[in-house]
Amino acid sequence: MWLYSPTLLVGALVLDRCQACLHEHDFTRSLVKRQNTPLSPLTPDEQVLVDAVSNTTIDQWSYYYTHGYHLAGTNLSMAQWTADRWGENGFDSSVVSYYVFLNYPVNKSLSLTYANGSVFQPSLEEAVLDVDETTSYPNRVPTFHGYSASGSAEAEYVYVGRGQQVDFDRLKELGVPLEGKIALARYGGPFRGLKVKNAQESGMIGAVIFTDTQDDGNVTEANGYAAYPDGPARNPSSVQRGSVQFLSTYPGDPTTPGYPSKEDSPRADRHQVMPRIPSIPISYVDAIPILAALDGYGTDGEAVNRTRWVGALNVSYSTGPAPGAKISMSNLMDDVYTPIWNSIGIINGTNSDETIIIGNHRDAWIVGGAADPNSGSSIMVELSKAFGKLLAQGWKPSRNIVLASWDAEEYGLVGSTEWVEEYIPWLTETAVSYLNIDVGASGPFPYIDATPELHTIATDVMKKVNWMDTNRNMYNVWYEYAGGSIGVLGSGSDYTAFVHNGVGAIDMSSNPGDTDPVYHYHSNFDSYHWMTTYGDPGFLAHKSMTHYLALLAYNLAGPERIQFNLPNWAKQMDTYYDDLMLTINSTSDTLDTSALRSALDEFASSTTQVQALDDQAVAAQDAALTRLVNHKYRDFQRGFVSQGGLPNREFYKHIIFAPGLDTGYAPTTFPGITEAFEAGNLTLAAEYVRKTVDAILVAANILKT
Ligand SMILES: *[C@@H]1O[C@H](CO)[C@@H](O)[C@H](O)[C@H]1NC(C)=O
Ligand SMILES: *[C@@H]1O[C@H](CO)[C@@H](O)[C@H](O)[C@H]1NC(C)=O
Ligand SMILES: *[C@@H]1O[C@H](CO)[C@@H](O)[C@H](O)[C@H]1NC(C)=O
Ligand SMILES: *[C@@H]1O[C@H](CO)[C@@H](O)[C@H](O)[C@H]1NC(C)=O
Ligand SMILES: *[C@@H]1O[C@H](CO)[C@@H](O)[C@H](O)[C@H]1NC(C)=O
Ligand SMILES: *[C@@H]1O[C@H](CO)[C@@H](O)[C@H](O)[C@H]1NC(C)=O
Ligand SMILES: *[C@@H]1O[C@H](CO)[C@@H](O)[C@H](O)[C@H]1NC(C)=O
Ligand SMILES: *[C@@H]1O[C@H](CO)[C@@H](O)[C@H](O)[C@H]1NC(C)=O
Ligand SMILES: *[C@@H]1O[C@H](CO)[C@@H](O)[C@H](O)[C@H]1NC(C)=O
Ligand SMILES: *[C@@H]1O[C@H](CO)[C@@H](O)[C@H](O)[C@H]1NC(C)=O
């Protein structure tokens, strides 16, 4: 996945999206009391699932996935192996391919020439470590940006902070020249592709993006921690690879927006979502001299006064440019149309018109990928083993269960988006929920984002999971870490195409806390050795996450009744409405939202009605009524995507939330209204009030009895 720190994301959400609504959300972990409620009892079927899970086999799956080259579109045998494991456990499994645009690194160069003519030549590659075998593989993946542009640039350069539009606005306000310069940006905050997009739109001709140890919190060498492999701090040479697609415009194959990529598919201009300027990622050690050369030039970092502009490195984070100090860079990519492979495994349910999909991507930026994504992949194989035990006892779920191992997620959610685009008619007819796991384990703290109908079942199931053999239930650990808060889905993993076609979803992970070893996101050091030494020794977080995902899938797919909480949708939308009011009230502009308020009230009343019907079906044990309610639950969310997409990004159809246009990862609620209003386009904002109202009423009508 593309996002590695929910803690930072939560911070980003609160700070960047809604300064004023801090009080709305209780994210303050320190205030949460340590709780120790007992584990909820398991049913006999649930006990079978839990007992089938073993850290010994999870370890074997992890070893397999982390010792072979599996960059997107390169490892068919790994796709087949995955399908074979699921097949052995009773899933009807196969490999399906798409024919997509990708690009692979050929070579690159970067140097800094000082005004006096001296040259600094960064290494651009990560250290080879004796104890970490995959760092030395001859076919290890070089550092690069997926979907980056081929090209070269030579120019003075400017430090642009995290590269959000507000950062560029501030630079323009300060009179810093951008046109014709190269951007030096730090990682963190918005999706990296948007940093490059914003630089390009400011007339800049290249981008260099570095890791800043500020994102590692306290666990740094500067604070006395030894660096990996000798200790938990970041290895100084580590580089974050990753895609520079313009994710918030649309994901998937850049050349087939809105339709599946087959060999003979027509191809659109890929530059709607791909940069024209070259970009290169670097480590923090390589960044220090480049940043230091700007010290004393332009505006000092403190005076720029922007969120997380000044990082933790020993430099002033001045904007520059430094007269005569130039970066020279080149990036050569091999642009290709090539096959990618999704593995798909199916168990048919008794209700053929209801489906639960469970997905994880398989491709990684590195040979390892022990956390991202193959902790999730190992969990999925183990989960298939657990369901195999139930199937062997003659169990059959009420709903179809589909397992998916996506390829090319890392370039832009490509495998999942193309698959959804191909099967959208069937998904619209049958999909009930999509369960996503990506970085299943990179540390000991569970975290979830989910659509509101799933909040209750998602937290109830946590109460059944013995977290990492501690005899504390997962719910208590999660509550302490996440403050009882379930995130809104933005983007950054494979749930995106599902959500924006009206299928509710959950995304789950387990992450490092403030004092845990630093997870080397998209680096060679996200390896089997790191995982077994620091990330999850003994695979205990993997084991608990397998329990969680299996029990959640079982409870969603097994019983005749779909256990959704619809009144929670009304409750959550009320908080989004309050956020919108705060946004509006913080300006001198006005916007009539009374129709939205009425639509939300109408929706709320439809949720109480459907809940009453559900209760009645349970009390009367009325199977026909249960089926009726199930279908309302399955279908209502299609209403939210019924009114066409967001302005200039039609892919994003969910009118209640979407990734922010300038964040890529973090969500914006009522995005059509909020973004138009914030951009000062009140006509467009009013138009989106109408569309949002219409969509909410369509959803309400589906629920109504
Ligand atoms: C694919 O991955 C497997 C498992 O990691 C590995 O053994 C194999 O060598 C890889 N194939 C290629 C072509 O790199
Ligand atoms: C990259 O390879 C191309 C083609 O072989 C060559 O012309 C170019 O000089 C190389 N560039 C770098 C930076 O190594
Ligand atoms: C050139 O300037 C850089 C940066 O100030 C300095 O480190 C280097 O020693 C200088 N080289 C020469 C030859 O003076
Ligand atoms: C991090 O370090 C700061 C300063 O050294 C300290 O005040 C803080 O408590 C530390 N945080 C954690 C979570 O250890
Ligand atoms: C920094 O910006 C904030 C508003 O964003 C302002 O309140 C504060 O005074 C500024 N600080 C300085 C030192 O300019
Ligand atoms: C930070 O850099 C300055 C000079 O650039 C140097 O004098 C100082 O020792 C450095 N501090 C640390 C903690 O490395
Ligand atoms: C599952 O159902 C589909 C569609 O009804 C059918 O084509 C397929 O053969 C079934 N698979 C199995 C294993 O029964
Ligand atoms: C599995 O977990 C146990 C502790 O419950 C541990 O002793 C063992 O080493 C773990 N096995 C593996 C393969 O990590
Ligand atoms: C926004 O302003 C309106 C009108 O002044 C007021 O009624 C409402 O309570 C305010 N809402 C929030 C969330 O501040
Ligand atoms: C507002 O948005 C509409 C639709 O995108 C556009 O046609 C119009 O020019 C925009 N108005 C302003 C003032 O930007």
C-alpha cells in the first residue's frame, strides 16, 4: 500500500482537513484508559477457524513471498502459486490477466554542482547488508518512481516542503522563483504523485523526493537508537520507492480510464494522470547535503511557517534557490504494455446473488515486501487454510466468498481497478462488502478504516480475537491505539474502485506505535529479516490479523442475515455535515445547505425503518423478510454513486467521501460540495449540494419499506 502511518494520517486528517474540528474527533490516545474486557466466546465454527491458524505456516508463506522478484507484471508463477494454495483449500481458483501500461526503471543519475564547481554525487541506492539476504540479490529492484517520466533536467532548485498546493501557494507569496527550477520535496502528507503534479503545474522541470527522519518520531539515530540492522531506527540509506501517478484524478491503468485493459482496448492519453517531468526518490543521507546547500538562501524554514515544513535533519530547510547551486538529473524508464495477473478464488454461497470479496495485492516495489503487501498475502493463504477446514466439515456460506490477490496495486491500484471495471455489472448486482488487507502487519497496533454500515460488526469481531497471545482482546488494544476512532476511506489501496462503485468496504492493518521499530516503507529493508527481527517476531500480529479477517469474513458471509448497522450511517453523515458547516462558517461566503440537511433527516428515518424491519425479521425468524432486508443492505450504497462523478474526476463517484484532490490518501467528506466551496466556486458547490441530496435520497429510497 502507499500509506504507512495511520497515526500520521489521522494527524493529517485533523490538522489539514479541518483545523477547527479537532474537538469533533477524539483522537487523543493518551486520554484513553487501558481497558481489559474479556474475550467474547466463539461459536464452534469460529473455533475451527481460529484453531486452524498457525504462525509456523504463516512464516512459510511469508518466506515464499519475500524471496523472489515480484514487481508488478513480472511474476506469473507467484500468482499461480497463490491460486494453487487457495485451490488446495477448496476455493475454485484461477489466474486472470489484464494488459496494461506500466514502466520499469532503466537508469538514472543525480548530482549537485555547487556554485564553486564542486560536485556532490549521491549514491541513490540502498546498502547491501550481510544479515539481510534479499538486499544483496543481483536482481534487487533499483530505487525509482513508478509511472515517472523519462527525461533530464538541470537547474537551480527549491525546497517545497511536502509539496501540497498550499506549500506552493506559500512559496509564490514569498516570491520564490519556481518556473524552470527543480523541486526538492519531502515525503509525508499528500500522495507523492501529487507533489510531482503540483511542481509540474508550477512550471518546475524535475522533482527529487526525500525521506525525513521526522516521520520516524522518536526512534531515530539522533535520539540514540541504533539503525537497522543493528537496531530499530531507520537505515540511513533507505529510500521510499513508489508511484507518482496522479491518484486523486483516477487510479488503474492510465490508458484505459473507466474500462478494463484488454490487449485490443483503445488507449487514452496517459498524461492526464502521469507526470511529464522526471522524478527521483532519495534517502535522508543523500538529502542532507542537498538541503544544506540551500541554507541561508531564500526564506528560512521557520519563517516559511507551514505545517511540517521544517523536518528533523540538521539543516535550516530554507527555500533557496542558492544562486549557482544546480541539480542535474536524468531518469530513463522503459514504457510498456504488458500482462498483469490477479489470482481469484471462489466459494459459491447458497445465495448466488450476494457476494463478499476479500482482497490483498501481491506485487511489491522490492524483492522483500514482508509488510507491504505480503504480510497481507501470507494472511490470505492462512485464511484460505482456515476456511478449508470448515468446508471439509460440509459448511457452506450463505454468500459467495471471493478471494483476490491483485497485481500492480503499487503503480496505481491497477489489478483491482481493471477487475472491478470488467465485472461491474455482476458486482452491482451481488457485492455486499469488500474486505481489504494490504500491510497486514508492520507492528503491534491494529487499525481500521471502514464504511459506516460495517463499524459495529468490525468492532464486535475484534472482541473475539486474542491479540498476539496476550489474552487481551484486539478491541481493547485497538481502542487504546486508535482512540475508538474508525477512519473514513480515502484512497491508497485496493478498496478504492469498490467504494466508488457503491460497494462498502473495510481496510485493516497493524502498525508500529511511537516507540516501535521504524517500518522501512517501500525500501529493501521491508524484508523477511526485518520482519522476523523487528516488525513481527514470531508472526504473532500476522496470526491475530488472520483470526480477525477470517472471523469477520465468516460473520459477514456465513449467516443468513447480513449484520449491518444502518443508523450509524446517519450518525456518521451528521458529523460530516457538521464539518461542512464549520468549513462554511469559517469563511464569509454562504451556501444554502438546507436541502442537504433535509435529505440527511430523510435518510436517517429510512435507516430507522430498515433497522425495525431487520429486528422484526430476527424476532419472527422470517427468512423471506431477512432476504428482503439483506437486499436493501446490499444495494443502498449504490445510491451514493448514482449521480455521476466529482468535477473533473468522474472515476470518483462516491458523493459522501473521496480522497482529497490535493491529498490523494486522506479523505474529504461531501467532496463535491467541500472542494468547490473551498475553491471559491459557489455555483459549483450549489450544484453539488443538489447532486448530493439526490444521491442521498436514492439511497434512502432503497432502504425504505
Ligand atoms: C517469483 O517469486 C517466487 C517466490 O518468491 C520466486 O521463487 C521466483 O524466482 C520468482 N520468479 C521470478 C521470475 O523472479
Ligand atoms: C542511460 O542509458 C541510455 C541508453 O543506454 C544512455 O544513453 C544514457 O547515457 C544512460 N544514462 C545514464 C544516466 O546512465
Ligand atoms: C565548494 O562549496 C561546498 C559547499 O559550500 C564546499 O563543501 C566545498 O568544500 C567547496 N569546494 C571548494 C573546492 O572550495
Ligand atoms: C519522545 O521524545 C520526547 C523528547 O525526548 C519525549 O518528551 C516524549 O515523551 C517521547 N515520546 C515517546 C512516545 O516516547
Ligand atoms: C504562522 O502562521 C499562523 C497562521 O497559519 C499565524 O497565526 C502565525 O502567527 C504565524 N507565525 C509566524 C511566526 O509568522
Ligand atoms: C549541525 O550542523 C552544524 C553546522 O552545519 C554543526 O555545527 C552542528 O554540529 C550540527 N549538529 C549536529 C547535532 O550534528
Ligand atoms: C459457482 O456458481 C457459478 C455461477 O452460478 C457456476 O458457474 C460455478 O460452476 C459454480 N462453481 C462451483 C464450484 O460450484
Ligand atoms: C510461533 O509463536 C510461538 C509463541 O506463541 C513462538 O514460540 C514461535 O517461535 C513462533 N513460531 C514462528 C515460526 O515464528
Ligand atoms: C454555522 O453557522 C450557522 C449560522 O450562523 C449556525 O446556526 C450553526 O450553528 C453554525 N454551525 C457550526 C457547526 O458552527
Ligand atoms: C465553477 O465550476 C464550473 C464547473 O466546473 C466552471 O464551469 C466554472 O467556470 C467555475 N467557476 C469559477 C468562477 O471558477
